[in-house]
Amino acid sequence: MRAVCVAVGVLGALGAMVAPSRQKPRLSLVIGGGFDGYLSPCGCTEPMSGGIQRMATIVRQAQRDRSALFLMLGNNVSGVGRQSELKAETVAQVLGGLDGLGQLGVNEARLGKGEMLAMDRLSGHNLLNASLSPSESNPVPPSASRGGFVVGAISHQPALMAASARESAVSVQNSARMLVQQATEAGAPAVVLFDGGHDEAVALAKASPDIALVVYESGSSAPAHGEHVGHTVLVTPGERGKSVLRMTYADGEFRSYEVTPLGPEVSDDARTTRLYREYLSRVDGEMLLDKLPRSPGPDFAGPERCARCHSAAGQVWHASAHSHALATLEAKGHSLDPDCVSCHVTGLGLKTGFFSRSKTPALAAVTCESCHGPGRAHSAEPRAVHMARVGREACISCHNPSNSPNFVFSAYWQRIKH
């Protein structure tokens, strides 16, 4: 997939009209993040986009080519709990290794004060947050001057963030005002990493027109070009960190804009891969899969018992990718990852379901009962107990746009028709 390169405003010709001796140095930004918990592509189908390892590859290239300043949008975790804490710490380590500036988002704040302090330390003190008042218990600065820019991180939910962090909130308006004042004094463009969506970003730009750039969150793909609201440019790396943006700034305006999708053609960064593998090792070592809550449920029969009567269907299943679904995770090191395993085994959330390949080998795959439900009672009394007939709805719980972007039920059904 080619990178998309689109001008923001009137770009090329204007630069050529300015005499080289009067031109200010061209500044460069590379922008990523906003992973929403998806630090790595699922990997169970191709092509998948995104991932912190691919992002780091593009960042290092931009830093070599243009000495670019790396900015990472926040909210890289989703929800609370131990796995989110491990993700937050990994993101912070990656940020520190890339020597960038990152946003402490509201999702990170929900993890609590201790985790915020851990992230600050692991990032090399490169995290920013202007929505919490600086204090002895909150060392995260509101902004920083680097790479020719003054960068701040603002949340559109400062009260929620403050309640999570047990700190005092700073309003969006006051955060923006202080950032603009600092940028004006430094004679540098003000850039905001914004914990908010497009509409909130537009409102911020209108209320604070001296901000040069607002990087906002989005639940869709990165637009092919930046958007102007007055003199402010609005951009986003798109949903779940699936793209990286590259921009240049000179003579008071952004001169170029490039979107690089993080598809499989982008290789993984070696140093970030080591950090990601350490994260997976911690997930495994803390046995997070074993700690998942489970509810009571009927007993499962297992695919071999199903095949005794449904032999033709059993042959179809044995020949399908469903029969070795867990093996695909084992090959990628995700076989004990709670984020992934439920769609690769049978009955993970039940006390009668999958626990591990050694304890419950018959359920260590996507079996007949993943779709049709537990069948021990049916196998014992097939005429008295009937199994549910299922269709597309049984598939799309796992084959959703995030995990299986090319899924079309009518086409996929032909592979397992029984």
C-alpha cells in the first residue's frame, strides 16, 4: 500500500518563492499512537494493519531522514486491569526508546496514580498532560519545547482525568491558553496532543486560534489530508494506531502531509519487538489467562464425540483452519494472551470450557461447540436434547472488522460448509 502524500493549504509553490537566505529551518514531525489497547495486529488473518512495532520502524526512519520530532497520541490502553497496566508500561518504554513526547490520556489516568508515575519514569519523563495541575504528587509536565515546537497534551475530559488521578483539573480553555502563551514567548508553533474526537478538536481550534496543530483521536482511517480550521491544522493517525503521519513546517505553515498505513509491508522494529516480547512474557508469567472470571455452564462433548455421528461435518472441521486455531497464536507467542485466546478456543469464559492445552486438549481449537454451544447433553440423548442452528451471527463475534477485516460470510461459509 503506497503512502498518501497530500498538501495542506498552498504548499510547494509558496516555498519556492522565498529566498533561501530568508527561510527558517524546516521542522519535521512524525505522529502515531492512539492504539486503544491494540499494540499489535491480531495476526489471525491477513492483511492486518497497525502495531507499535511497525510504528517504531517508520518513526526511526523519519528521525534518520529529517531529524523528526516524534509525537505519540495517548489512550493507548483500553479499560482497566493488570493487562492494561502492562500495556501502558510497554508503551511508555517504547516512547522513551524513541525519544519522543507522548500524551498521558484519560484511559491511562484511569489506571491510577501509581501507574501514571510508573509510566512517567519508564518513558524517561517524556509524557505530557496539561489537564492536571502540577503538584508534588504529579510530576508529569503540561508541555515541553522540543524540535522547534512547543507541545502540550490536553484532555477534553479534565474532570474525569482528575478524579482518576486524584489531582486538580485544569480546564481545556486554561490549558490551551497557557500552551499558547508559552509558544508565543518561545516564538514557536503550538502543537496539542488532544484527548478528544474531531468535533471537540474543531471546538478547541475555534476557541484557541493561535494553536498551529491539533492531533485528535478518531474511530476511522486517517484522512488523506489535514483539515484547516482558521489557521489551525487538524490531523489524526486514525483508529487504533493503524497509520503514522509525517509533516513538515516552515515559514509559519505546514508544508507537507503524508499518511503511512502500517500494513504488513512495514517491517517490525527490532528494539520495539524486544520490548513487546517482554510484555508478552509478563502476561504469561503472571498467568493472566488463568485469572479470567468464569461462569457456570453446561458440559462440552469435544469435536471427536461430535464426529462420531456427524462424520462428514467432522471431516470438514478437521480440514479447516478452525481445527488448529490455537496453534496460530502459539506460533506468535499469544497463546496465553487473554486479549486473543477467546476466539481461538472453545468456552474460555465458562468453568466447563477451555483452560489450557494440557488440561482441556479437546477444547484447544475453535470446535463445533464454539458455534453450536456445549453438546455433552445432546451427545448423550440426541433425540431428546437438540443443538441450536446457527448462522452468520455466530461468526461475527470473532470475525469482526478489527480481527477479520476481509470477512464476508457468504465467501467464508463455503470453506466450512457442512
